[in-house]
Amino acid sequence: MTTVAARLQAVMEAWTSACGGTGKQTIVIPNGDFLTGALNLTGPCMGDVTIQLDGNLLGSNDLRKYKTNWIEVRHVDNLAITGKGKLDGQGPGVWSKNSCAKNYNCKILPNGRDHHGAGGQPEHGIHVTDSSKISIFSTTIGTGDDCISIGPGSDGINITGVTCGPGHGISVGSLGRYKDEKDVTDITVKDCVLKNTANGVRIKSYEDSPSLITASKLTYENIKMEDVANPIIIDQKYCPNKMCPSNGNSKVIVKDVTFKNITGTSSTPEAVSFICSDKLPCSGVHMNDVNVEFSGTNNKTMAICNNAKVTATGCLKELACV
């Protein structure tokens, strides 16, 4: 029987060969299930690399096999990951080892982290940070945290045709957790479906950010919500598990955000939540044809709009933030 170490070595040897080759190189993961430990796909590479994922890569539940992340792509240009296979972090087997519900400075479980690339993980489906010109399209993601999270230093990210659920939605952030984070700009989320997720499309930043950063030019278009708990949310006072040291002085600027043709149902009355800072209000927020209705009974669909400068056209009147 092939061991985890042997499979890991085979993948890494294939990566080293392809990354070192010129022209167009392809790595094929054949049909079948392949249990691996940490995969560190580091460049720069000599040419273009495609990973053809026909089989399924499974993340080991033995956390000793990871120094940081499960699949990490760093310093690589012109990388494509395609195919009908799965990246299965097998998250339920390790979620009980996550102490973040009790510890603000907890150790994060192994990530699938992207620095000029993409990856899957036990928590987030795909996490992108310090990257530019990344496209994620035509895929289905189910996870215990964000299906896709866009972190600091991301520019020119295109997310199209993604189905998310279960999970926490498609998020920009969280931003402002650490010092000297870089701006986020030019993010497009289009033609996506969110099913029974804890959030829909979300922008989140810490209120006690140590450095001034900006999230701008964010566009969400043609998004369908299916019983999503918080379909549209900007949260400049993000604080997981209510343990954040807050000074109430946000340094994360959120501006030039467009929500266009957002439809479907919300599992909570608050279909729109703009929880922005009184020190740095959200500005340039545009809602066009936003029609998400509460799927329950008794309570009416509503919007929460705090410290947000919003224009709305073609929206449900309850969501217009007038």
C-alpha cells in the first residue's frame, strides 16, 4: 500500500519537474483517492503549469504532518488548477481541535493558502492573499468556514460560477487583524449561488485594526441566495466569538461597493446588514435590483444600515437603506 509520505513525495517531485520546465507543463492527478500531508507548491516557475485534477486529494487528519497549511501556493505565475476531482480537507475530523471559539490568538487549522494560486483546506475552501489576477470559476465548495475568503493584498480577483454551501459564504476579509496589511481592490463576484450558508456575500474588518488599509472597487453581480442567514453584509465591527480588544477606532476604509441583481431568500429577516464605523463610514455603496426576501413567517424582510452612504435603485423598498 502506498503511504501518505510516498504520495506526498510523488506530487512534490512532479511539481519540481513541472515548475522547472519551460513552456507549458501539466501535472495529472489520476482517478482515485490520494491521502496527502502538506503540499507546498512554491515558485517562481520557468513556464506555465497546469494541474489536471482527475482524482481526489484528501487532507490528512494527523495535524503533525503540517507546519502551517495543507495546500499552499506561493510565488507562482500562470498556474491553472482544473479537472473534475476534489480537494477534500476532511475537516470534520479535526474541527474539534480548533480552539478559536475560546482563544482570540488561537492556532489556525491547516489552510489551503494562495499566493498567486489556489487551494483547498479543512476550514476555508479557498483563501487568497497577497495575490493578483486570480480567477476562480465553475466549482462547488462546501466547508466549515468561508467558501472563499479574499485576504489583504489581493488585487484583480474574479470569482464566477461558484456554488457555495455549506459554509460561511464568500468573504472579503477579515481585514485589519494584523499590522501593515495591504489594500484589497478590484474584486468581482459574479453568477454565483449560495445555499443554506451562514452568510452570503460579506465584507468584514476588525474595529481595532492597527494599520490604515482600504477595501475598494468590490462588485457582486447576479448572485442567487437560497435560505442564506445573512445574504448581504458589510461588517466593520467584525469580532468572532466577541473576544476582540476593541478601541472603537476603525482604520479599515470600505468604499465603492456594488451589489447588482441579488435575488433569492434569506433565512433571517435581515437580508441586508451594513454595520459600518462611525469614524470611517462605508461610502459609495450602490444597490441595484437587490430583491432578497425573508423565507420565514411573521417577521418582514428588512435592512440594517448603520453609518453607510448608500444609493439604491430597483430594490425591495424594505432593503433600500433610505
